[in-house]
Amino acid sequence: MKISNAVRILTGAAILSLVLLIAVSFAVDCKNCQIGDDELGIRKGTLMNEELVVPASSDALPEAGESETITRAFENSPPNIPHSIADFLPITLDDNSCIDCHHPDAAADFGATSVPASHLYDIRSGEQTDGELNGANYNCVMCHTPMTDAVPVIENSFEADFRNADDSSSSNLLDILNEGVE
Ligand code: HEC
Ligand code: HEC
């Protein structure tokens, strides 16, 4: 056998032993690092009962007209609803209080943000809806989330990178819908 071959075999054996050693030490370690059932969930307590669940409440939220708008989560995200919506639910086919205040014809009188151009437009057919709310946007809370006073279980460290300063408080989805496509 040539010397270089012998060196190759020895090096191979050494690497194999090292890999085995690491594998064995992991296996040994894992015996000491079992996850208990009270560490499995994000609430860090037993999952066998609901005692640690803090009920969220939206009773304490200010009424519409008395709240402060919330910085947008990211460019053209649906803004969160800053006011209580308890009096405006359920949203039914014949009764949608949200649009009564947020329609462009009414919004200024209530001091509310008007629905954006994208809500008065049928994206599927590419046609305007003559100032009427597009039916696909009828159920506002499908996209706009109401607030509660619940303490977040996990802190959210996401930071939006707005391209323009205005994007943190207003939207323009319809204007830029085809950006990067056309
Ligand atoms: C009585 C009028 C009124 C009604 C009804 C109403 N809102 Fe509002 N809404 C407002 C006003 C006024 C504001 C601005 C913040 C404030 O002054 O409380 C606002 C703010 C908002 C915002 C934040 C807009 C932004 O620029 O960040 C959203 C989203 C919203 N409302 C959604 C809804 C939804 C969804 C409903 C129905 C469940 C609803 N609103 C019902 C008056 C109303
Ligand atoms: C399918 C999801 C969806 C539904 C349903 C929906 N919205 Fe929106 N909304 C959005 C998104 C996304 C934006 C931000 C981008 C845009 O459209 O310009 C937005 C923006 C808004 C804004 C901010 C406008 C601005 O100029 O900054 C208001 C106010 C609003 N919506 C109210 C409503 C109300 C009231 C309803 C129900 C009648 C509703 N939305 C239904 C997705 C939705």
C-alpha cells in the first residue's frame, strides 16, 4: 500500500470517529433536555387546563370618534380598527354601519378615514363601482382587525420599512397594484 493511501484511510477513520462522537454526545445530551408539557405551549404553563388563559376584553376601547388611528403595520396593510366595534356587529347583508361612516360621502362629517379607491373598484373585472362599495369588501372585519386589551404573549419585534413617510398612515394600493408587473 502506498503511503498516501494509508494517510487517506487514517484521515477517513478519524473523521468518522469524530462524527460518531458528536452524534453520541447529542444523544446523551437529549436525555437531559426533555421538554415538559408545561413548556410546550406559548403560555408556558400546563396545557391540561385553561387557568392561565387571560381573557381579552375590548370593552375598554374608546368609541368611534374618540380613538387615535394606529400606525400601519406595513405599506398598504389594512389599518387596524382603533375604536370599539361592539355596537356595529354583526355586519349583515342589509346592515353595515362601518360603511355609513367610512364611505367617502360621509367620512369627513364623522372625522373618519374614507375607504380607499381600491374598495370602490372591482379588481376582478377592472371596473369602477360608481362610488359604491365593492361587494367583496363588504365584510370589513375580514381584513381590518379590531383591538383588545390583551397583553401579547410574545413580543412582536417586526419593524415596517416604509418607502414613503405617508405610507405609515395612508394607503394607495390601487395606484401601485401593477407595480413590477407592467
Ligand atoms: C360612527 C362612525 C363610525 C363607525 C360606525 C365606524 N367607524 Fe371606523 N372610524 C371612525 C372614526 C371617526 C375613525 C378615526 C379614529 C377616531 O376618531 O376614533 C375611525 C377609524 C377607523 C379605522 C382606522 C383608519 C386609519 O386611517 O387608520 C378603521 C380601519 C375603521 N375605523 C374601521 C371601521 C370598521 C371595520 C367599522 C365597522 C365594524 C367601523 N370602522 C365603524 C368612525 C366610525
Ligand atoms: C379584502 C380585505 C379588505 C376588506 C374586506 C376591507 N378592507 Fe379596507 N383596506 C384593505 C387594505 C389592503 C387596505 C390598504 C390598501 C388599500 O386598499 O389602499 C385598506 C384600507 C382601508 C382604509 C384606509 C384608507 C386610507 O386612505 O388610508 C380604510 C378606512 C378602510 N380600508 C375601511 C374599510 C371598511 C370600512 C371596510 C368595510 C366596508 C373595509 N375597509 C373592507 C383591505 C380590506
